Amino acid sequence: VTPIPSDTPPATSTATPLPTSTPTDTPPPPQPTATPKPKPTTKPKASLGASEGVFSEFTGTPADASLGFKYSIWVMRGDGQEATKLIDQAFEPAMSLDGNKITYYSLFDGVWVLDRSTNSAHHVVHHGNAEFPSFSPDGTRLVYHEITIADAWWGVFHAKFQLHVVNVDGTGDVLLVAGTTPVWAPQGDTIAFDTCIDNKCGVHLINADGGGLRQLTADVGGKISWKPDGRQLAYSTDKDGDPEIWVINVNGSGARQLTDNFSNDTLPAWSPDGQFIYYLSDKAPSGWAIWAMRADGTDDKLIRSVGVPPRWQFSRLWVGWRR
């Protein structure tokens, strides 16, 4: 029998050899590192409930258009829940950036401002046809349009719309330019509005001091909402026969159509995080309702059915952060 050398382990041995010291010229083994988490392929889903919407409600029929008590202003959570009546006999609401004040039109009574912290309202503009107010970024001024009768011919009256800027205490009222449905930018002194000037119709921009007038679109329509960062606007236009929602960069480039159907899609309102655009539409089987879609036009959701005044073109929807 050939003896097995003492320095050679038996072939059937499963013993683990003792560790040996690491030579000084051999680097230590690498330490384990945390495995990086894969980046999400889609943006995290924002919560509609993080915002707050203010909207108009109408409980009458077209024959009741002149009955002030048929109009009211409501607030709701951004997902349509927790709706509460806020103001009677009013519509066309808009919030200040901090959400503490709401300006609105009271039928045949002009422009008002409600302080939500004290639940008290004060009259800003007493002219009965002063409508569609919007706050400046610091909440100290308003822009609104006023309707006057320009002329009458064979019993047909022609309305004239003009923009005004006024302090919230009612002083310092200044006439700007012919136009309608104005909305103040979230920063600075730029106002977007709809108008036809020298047969050039569409969304225009103007500075609050009356300078810097420029045309942004050639689309008839309006009903404008600024993106919170001030770089884009959402607006509705009926250039193809029925109102649809579009977005455009503030320099006039990148116009994109977001809705496309045979219904009325109007009154866009950008969410405060810039991820959603709310709007009013009658495309639901039950009639008029508030909808919300992502800013690229996808993920459309019905938020809440609402009653809409006969003159729905001058209604309004506004969305801000929840208080």
C-alpha cells in the first residue's frame, strides 16, 4: 500500500482549510456597496386632492339667467370631494395666489373680494357690467373687463369689452385696452386676455401699465390660464367649430391641442403643481362637468358634475393649493 503524503488531504475529505494570512502585496477584497435603485420610468403620480378648486354653480334654467339667487360659488377638494357653498348670488370666481381671498362678479352688481380668514366681502367696482376679475401676484390689484354698449343698429346692440386695472380697495382704476377675460400672470405684471385689435384676433399679452402689447395666438376664443411657472398658457379656442383646450409657450411657440371631440371644452385652470389642467366640458352623458387631465392631455378624469350658467363662456374655474 502506498502511503498518502501527510501534506495531501484525503480525496474524500470535505473539511474547509483554515484561512491563511493575506499577502501584503494583495489588495483587500472590495467592500459590498448598496445597489442603486432603478430610476422610475414615469413621473410620480401627483395627488388631485392636494389642490382646491373654486367654481360657479347655477341651479336655474336659461329663463332664470337674470335671477341672481340662482348663482353661487363653491369650493371643493381638487378631486371633487368636500364641495361646499361659499358665496351666494355670485359667479366668475378667481383666487389670490395664497388662497386667502376670492374675487368674483355679483350679477348686475360688479366686482367683489371675499377675505376667507374673516368671511367678509367688500365691493371693489360698483359698475354692474364689471366682470371677470383676476388678482395680481401680490394680491393688491385686480384686472377685470367691463362691458359697455358701443352702438345699436336696428335694435341690435353691440357690446364693447375693455380691460381695467384697479386696486383691491377700489381706488386707482385705469383703462388699459379693448379686451375680455383677462388673467394676471403668476409673476410680474403681464396680463393675458382675448381680443380683436385691428382685425387681429386671439390671445394677447399686455403689461399692467398698458405697455408691451403683443399678440400670442391667432385663435378666436380665450378663457386663459397661466401655468404656475409663467412659461405656458392653457386656453380654449373654437377655431375648428367647437371649443377645445390648447397650450402654448409664452413666447408663442409650441402650440398643442389637448382635447379633441365634438363637445364644448373650455375654461381651463392649471393645478398649482403644474401637472394637471382642469376644464369645463359638456361631453359627459349627464351634461356639464369639471374634468381634469394631465398637462400633456392624458389620464382624463371626470371630477364633478356642475350646473352651468346660460352664459357659460363667462363662467370660470380656478384651482390653487388647499388651505
